[in-house]
Amino acid sequence: MLRRVLDAGPRLSRGVVGLVTAASALLYIAVFANAGAVLPEFIFRDADKIQAQMEGSSTYDGSSFDAVAGFYGLFGPTLLNLFIIGIGVLFIRTVLSGANRFGLCAAALLLSMPCVFFNLFVASKDTLVVLMSLLIVWSAGRHRSWIAPITAIVLYGGYAFLVRPYFVLIIAIACGIAVFRHVPLRWKILAVIVVAGGLAAAPATVYFALLHPRDMAVDYLVYQSPFGARTSFYNPLEPTSFFAFCFDYLYASARLNLAPLFSPGPKEAVMQLFVLLAVAPALRTVLQRRDVQQSVAYQLCACLVLAHVSVSMLFEPDLGSYVRHLSSVALFSMVLLHSPRTGKAAIRRAVSTTPVSA
């Protein structure tokens, strides 16, 4: 069904794709130049904390904001803006360049808009994640298949060490998914038993540490944030047991991936469409039979998307935060929306910065 939608409409020529890409990039630059006047205040919330650290504040010393501020502080104000614009333009070009069908182009625009809106108008932590995704996708087009996985491990490991420790969990889950889908059925069953048994035997402090950050984030949104969050939710059960952990995790998965059922509205419907485009191709790729040939890089994109989703279910407090974090790896989903051709040449076509032929 999704494939038929993406292939719908006329084939777009290289000139049309180039025109759409150039127009999107120019519009992005124009909005970036006037971001303070045209964008809502909440877009600058985290960036303001980073900027304060860059200017000598000690409020967030030792935090992830301080770590990112140390990196961005290497640039002057003008160079930093050019750095962000460069990431934004390269992201737009990479996402749209291969969209040579009307349906695929529409999907590319829908996938790219939340990423640009949330991450590429300010110097935030997620801006660096977008850059990481560009580097991984670029490495996926190289001739040696091992380059992309190694690049992902190095980048995610470094980001986890310096900024967000939970990125270690993301790359670990991605590796686990990649191994899981290639082992025989008996090893799959054994892996499920071991993981479930390990979680069931974990002390209550582990469940609390994994899920309590959501309740803390909702408390902030309810009592301190001037922006609020209409789609925020607490864990329904206190996360102090294996049953409560499973129930809370499944509840969060439903709230965040089937949002219109809980918070119906046009905004939620649009965000639900983004989630569908971001997650469905990764699920399709991972659930395909083992005898369906796929390049290593293509599988890597799917595993990383699902790993991000899996970890997000632990702590995301509302739909907007989930979409914001998931949008930073939208480029992986766009790679997966291309027909899953086999072989190294195919993955290079899928991630090429020039239009591809269907």
C-alpha cells in the first residue's frame, strides 16, 4: 500500500527535482535569516540554554548543554550560522534529490519539514544528530560495506560519551536487531527468553531509572514550561516492577505511535502521518524474509530507526517531543522509502545526491 502511494503520480524529471530542491533550500535560508521574527518561541528553548553556556553562564555546567556549547563555541556567531545553514541545505538536497515520483517527493517534503523546523534553525543537540545521519548515509554509499556500520558505531559512541549517554543504548539495540534478524529461529527464541528473563530479574531501581524520566519531563511541562504540552502523559503505573514496566512501555508505544486515538485533531493527524512514514519502512525492511537480499547499509538505516523508536518509548513525554527527536533521523527513513534494490550500486543510488531512475 505504502509503495503504491509513493509510486503514484507522474515521474519527475531531473530538472523538476532540482527546481523543487533549490526552491526548498532557498525558502529554508530565507526563514533562517528571519527565524527570530517568524518562528515560535519554543523552537529556541534548548538553543537559548546552549547560547547562555557559550556566553559564560554556569547554570548548566557539566550537562549535555554545556558539552554541546563547548563544540559550538569553537565557531564565531557568523561561522556557526553558516555551519547550521550548510547542514540544512545538505540535508534538504540529500532528502529531495532522489524523489523522482510525485508521491515520493511529497513524502520527502513531509519527512524533511519537521526535521528542518525543529533542528535546523538553531544550534541544538539534535542539529548534531542530523549531521551524524548525513555522515552515516554518505558512508553508506561507499564501496566497502563495513564503512557505514563502523561510522555509525563511532559517531553514536562519541555522541553518547559527550552529550547523551542513552545513545549507547540506541546503537546497542540497533546491533541487536541486525543480529537477531539473521540468526536461526531457535536462536531468536533463546534471545527473546534471555532478554525477557533479564528484564524480569532486574531490580526495581532499573525499571524506575528507565521510565521515571518521562514522569519528570511531564512534571516540567505541567508546572514549569510556559508552552505546555497537550499530548503529554504520565506512566499509568509506577515503574517499580516488571509488569508495570511492560504495561507502561506498551502504553507509551500506543500513545506516541497511534496518537490520534488518544488526542484527535488535525495537528496530531499530520504528526501521525510523519510517524508512519518514518517508522513503517524500517519495520517493512526488518520483517522481510532473510532470503530477500538487502545491502548492509540499507539494513543499517532500518535498524537505527527502530532503535531510536524503541528507546524513545522509555522517556518521551509527549507527541511533539517524540516527533522532534525522531525527525533528526528522518534521512534514514527517506533512504528506506526508495525501492529496496539489492547490491552496493543500488544503495549508492538510494543515497546519491543526484536524482535516481526508478
